[in-house]
Amino acid sequence: MTEPNPPAWMARALTLARRGLYTTDPNPRVGCVLVRHGRPVGEGFHARAGEPHAEIHALREAGEAARGATAYVTLEPCSHQGRTGPCAVALIEAGVAQVRVAMADPNPAVAGRGIALLREAGVDVDVGILEDQARELNPGFIMRMEHGRPFVRLKMAMSLDGRTAMRSGESQWITGPQARREVQRLRARSSAILTGVDSIIFDNSRLTVRPEQAELEGIEWPAGRQPLRVVVDTQLRLPLAAACLREPGRTLVATVEGHETERRARLEKAGAEVLVMPAGREGRVDLPALLGHLAAVEEVNEVLLETGATLAGAMLDAALVDEMQLFMAPILLGGEARPLFELPGLARMAEQRPLDILDIRAVGRDWRITARPRR
């Protein structure tokens, strides 16, 4: 018998999955609810890579009540042996009668196998309940599996007249503490933070998550855990005394061939990992190749792009930005201040870059605009 109101139970599973927003990387965020005779008998979510998946937590909580129940899962149950056993097999062995899945696994190597395994065992499976909401929960994992690169979220702080820093490069602080708290949360959910070397030279940012500033309610931030820091530095100009080199976690410096080995050796001794990438436009680091490396080698799902106008403009121009988080402060910096983006070749209105505004909301005294480039 099908349980009544499947969207409501799937919505509960999605709420559970969001509890892993900051901790599951590089795995997807997944939630599961087991329902029997119209009431929940077990629920769970995936918290960290290497730990039990959402279905296993729900089955353990349900015990014998799982037999004959309906499982609502936000992502297709896995069918392969990884760090943990296959969840599809666990559901079958527990006697679950029905499985409702929000979306199939986007990994082409395993997509559909968990569903097939369940159906072969006689389990009634339905796919597609609240699929759009499930996809929004894991944009990076889906992008990495379907397109071989991370999901790139551009964060910038600007004045009301669209300026990001004074002519000298001074930029601290444009926005208020509430906006900076939101930026910390964006960092916390990201696999990597990407910036240009000029941003490090001007701001000397640590590019770290400060849990006390992020105020991650109910989340115990793992000691020493930090997103991968990635600095695009074609000419290897990163200062040896840069603050990011002294912080916990890794700092990857992406450059191109042709630099003296002594400079590379000094940077590596200072704590950097130098990554030599192909040269792209104007001899600079090939940005699509860099994102491909981050996805394939580093298993990076979501990138937070925190940088200046040049790299931000280059990423936008290459159609490598998937979402923009723009924090706008009620201040004016004037015409001599630095612009938001440097976009080449825009001379006519026909060359404009349209955006879709998804959300505008107040964050303290500032405003946060969430937008996506229109493809």
C-alpha cells in the first residue's frame, strides 16, 4: 500500500539531508525517512564521508519496523561497495516494501543500478518526487558527475555604485558583520575557495572557515578541516609570507610552465603545492583545465570564487560561473574605485550578459542578491 502524501515525506528527507550541508564533502547530501502505516519509524542523513549513509541510519533506528515500510530517499540508494556497503542491498535485506527516490544517481558509472537492484528484488520503486529540490541540494556533486567540473559560486561584496575596493586596493570592510557571517557559511559548504594572486597581495586573506563567525547551528566543525585553497598565479607572485600558507589545510598554487625552479621550491617550502597547468588565453592559466583537475583529482564539488574583477570577469567570460552571490552595501565608493567585473569586448547592448535573479534579501544593513547567468 502506498503511503499517503509522498511529497511531504520526501520534504522531510530533504530537510534531513540539509543537515549534512557543511560536512559530507566530497559525498552528496542525502536524507532518508522510513514510513509505515502513515507514521515515521526511522530516519537519518549522511553526515561525513566514510560514515554510514542516510539509509543505514534510518534502518538502524527503525529496526524490525522497517519490514514492509516505505523508504523516502533524496538520492538513489547506492549499489556498489565503497567505504560503506551498498544501501540498496541493506534496504532489500531489511524487508522494505517500497522505495521512493527523489532523483537517480548522476554518476554515469552507477546511475540506475541501485534502482534496478531494488526492482529485481521485488521492491516497488518510484523516482522523481521533488526532484528539482533534490538537485538544488547537491549542485556541485551533480555538476562534477555530469560535466566533469565543479559548480562555481562567485561571491563578491560591492557598494551601491558597483565598486569592490578603493583605487589602492583597500576593501575591508565594505559589508557588515551579518554579510561576513553568510560568507563564512558559503566557505563552509564549499570544497575549495578559488582566488587570484592579486587578491592575496592586496588583502592577505586567510581564505579559511572560522566556525565561530559562521555560527553553524548544531554543527560540530571538524578540527583542522578547511576547504582547499586554490590561488591562480600565472607568474608565481604569491608572497612567501602570505597568511593562507600558514593556515590549516592545503594551498594549491596554479601556474604555467616556464618559471624558475628556485621560486617554486621556495613556495613549496613555505607550504604551497605548486600545480603546473596548461596555458590558456594570453598565456594565463587555462581555467577550464584547472576546474577539470579540481573535479577529477581533488574531488571538488563546489568552488567558492572569491576574487577581484580580473579573474571574476575571466570566469564569467568563459561561462564558468554557475551562481553569483553579490553582497551590496548601502555605501558609495566613487568612480575611482575598482569595478565589480572586467568583462572584455562589451561595446554594444547586444553583447550584454543577462542574469536570472533568484533571490534578493536583507542581510543586516546590506542586501544579498543571488543570480545565475542565463545560458
